[in-house]
Amino acid sequence: MKPWRLFFWFMLALLLAALAAAGAVRWWLDRPLPLAAAAVELSIEPGTSPREIAAAWVRAGVLTDPDWLFAWFRFSGDARRIRAGSYEIEAGATPRSLLARMVQGDEAFERVRLIEGWTFRQFRAALAAAPNLKQQGAALSEPALMAAIGLPGVPAEGRFFPDTYLYSRGVSDLTLLKRAAAMQSKRLAEVWAERAPNLPLQTPEQALVLASIVEKETGRPSDRGLVAGVFVNRLRINMPLQTDPTVIYGLGEAFDGNLRKRDLLADTPFNTYTRRGLPPTPIAMPGLASLRATVQPAATDALYFVARGDGSSVFSADLAAHNRAVNQYQRGGKPPSAMTSATPSATTAATP
């Protein structure tokens, strides 16, 4: 056979081999990866090399050759674009879709919901129970924890915005706390900038304290502005706020669910029956609606309100009308002398 014919057949064989190899690669890239479980998870830390990422996926449960994965990452041209984060793949994922997910940062997220009116203690309990959250702040004292998130000396109560937070698996609880604290600071600054004139509140921090009381005292959202209006009116005339939630907060873990007359008479920094003005810190996490209602309260002459029992409240401008409402809705028509409990509602105190 002539030399040129040998060369032709040799080059043709190389071409066919290359085409076959290319076809095999394409087949592998689009073939579902075998997995050791229904879903395989991996958290990629910043600075992890593409070769280490490929090996980590195999250790996590992707049943393939790590060298093949690494070769695909490298020769795709996207190896340097892989983002750190937490990822999850399920049956049907291919080498091509796996790389695309990491390049796009299509992470697997968990979520934790912080409820309006929760205390910081309840907030910490929710974080402690949150799945796949790295517990770096759980063992810290409150002052140490606040220092760790960049707020040294700031009371924790009320400083976190209640919302639903998404987070990558393996992220620190301190990261989540920083986000919630930053959001509360942002929301507070926004509403403070839009506050009504002549409020008896001198600082955003005072607004935060009062908003936490409004949050705890509001049974029906439509009453929120009026509830805020009552407390603002009381502050204007230096009348005690006389609100049960502050007393309960001051009792802490000693509160057994039954607020007694002796509790209202026991003086603490949070007893708004024995002390005028605002308590020293918030008593809960106020949401945006309570923050707004506090700085833009409804125009009212009411100084009292009492719960009807259905979530709504009756608002009164004078003590006589208020006592009639208390008698109707809280005492079942019985005269005050027949009652053995303490005041029946947060703002049912008899005198300014």
C-alpha cells in the first residue's frame, strides 16, 4: 500500500477515535450521575480547589470517578467560577447540571422564621432548633453574643427584625443574627425618619421600646394604631403606662402564667404600674407594623383600652367609661369588689 494511503487511513482512524471519544464525553456529561442516596449534599468553603470539590462530591455520595469530574470542571472553562455555598443534588442530576448549579450559585437553603412579639430567649431557642445551622453563638452569654455580632453593650431584646430568613446549610448562627440585627436597624431608621411631629419620644431607641409594648398589647391588627395612640397619650401627660406585658417580662422565668396583684405591686425596672415612662429596654421583637404605628399613632383622645375577648379592644377617653367597659368585658358584669385577681387588662388601671 502506498505511503499516502497509509497516512490517510491513519488520520481517518484518529478522527473516528476522536469523534467516538467526544461522543462518549457528551454521553457522560448528560448521563444522570449515580447517587448513594436520594439526595446528596455538599457545603463548599471559600478557597476550595476544583480538584478538592470533585473529590468531596464523590465522598458525599456521587458514585463516579473524581478525576472525571475534575477533568470536566477544568476543561469546561468554568472551574474558577464555582461559588462557595451549600448544594444539594437529587436523582437525575448530570455532570453538566452539577457544574452549572455550582457556577450559578444555585444553593440549597434552609429557613427559620422569627415571630413578631417573640422575646430574645424565644429567638435563641428557634435558632438552636434550626436545621443545619452552625451553633457558634449558642453557648455565649447575651453580652458576649452582642459583642460577637458587632453590637457591644447593646441590649439584645428587640434588636432583631422578625421575619423569615433563608440561609445556606452550615452557615453560622452569628451570621443570621447579624442579618436580623441589621434589618431591625434599617427598619427602625426608616420609620423614625417618617415619624409624626411632637411625639413624646426623643430617640429611635425609645420608639423601639414602645413598639415592643404595642406589639405585645395588640390583639387585632386594626387596633394597632389606637393602642399606640393610648400609650403616646399617656407618655405626653406623664401617666404610667400600666401595661401587664412589661410586668410579665420583668418577672422572667418566675412568671407562671397567672399575673397576681402582688406582681403589679412589686417594683422592678419593668413594672410600668410602679414606675412612669418607658421600661429600660424593649420587651419583645416588634414587627414593622408596630414600629410604624408607634411613630405614626392614630389620632385619639383615648387613655384606656380593655380587651373584649375576641381579639379586639374597647377604647375610652375617661375612667368612668373605661370602668364600664372593664365591668362588661372583663368582669362579666360583676362589680370590682367581687374580683379577686389583679387588674384584668394591661391598661385597666383605675387611676393615672
